[in-house]
Amino acid sequence: MNPQKTYTVDEAQKKLENYCAYQERCHKEVRDKLWGMRMIPEAIDKITVHLIQNNYLNEERFAKAFVRGKFRIKKWGKNRLVRELKFREISKYSIDSALKEIDGDTYQQTLDELVRKRISQVKEKNIYKKKRKVADYLLYRGWESHLIYEKLNEYL
């Protein structure tokens, strides 16, 4: 048997300060981490409040950083971003605020690039099957269907 290490509230608080200082975290990640450290609910609440008061933990700042990063690096659409933020239990206000980080022109340009790139990658002769494959690819990445079909009709 390998007993898991136990932490005092102060030790756990220091550990979570470092955890949050390393990169932006959401409240759910912090709670899960504290549960994994086998902390009691009262300690979890106390540490979470401390992290919020000392600006280690900020839901809106996390949401904005998440949206900027996933859009720029993974090229996710707004539907996927919203779904992932809801999964992390982020408030609607923070989600709406974070989505404003995406410039409308940049959003359209990114979709345009993705459509052209995917059309060139799909080696399907049947135009309808090709459209379906490209659309499925973009829908999975969270792009809005009306935008996808506008672009597909423009290119195919």
C-alpha cells in the first residue's frame, strides 16, 4: 500500500498558488486539484477564496486566455469554444466577454483559410461527398454551419 501524501491548508495553499501562477486556471480545475489532494470541502472553499482575493484565480481572465489560445492555435470556432468553456463551468457573462476577444474579420479569414486548405486535402471526386467531408471537419471544430455552407458554396 502506498498512502497518499496529506497536506495542511497552508501547504495546499502554496501549492495551488504555484499551480495558478504557472498558467491560467478555471475554478473547476482548482477544485479538482484540491479534491485530488484529499482536502476537505471547508479547506477547498478557504483556499479558493484566498486564490480569488489574491488574483491567482480569475474566471474572466481564464476564459479570455482560453479563447485567444484555442482560436489562434487550434483554429476552433465559436461553438466549440463555448462548449469547452461550459464544460469547465464558466459563467455565461465570462463566455460572452471572452468571445469578444475574437475579431470578426480575423474569424472570417481563418474560416476561409481552413475551407480552402481542407478542400485541397479531400481527394473526393463526387462534389456532394466532398462538401460533406469538409463540412463535417469544420463542424467538429465548432464553426457555425451557415458560415461553413456559405464558404463551401463560394468555393465548390
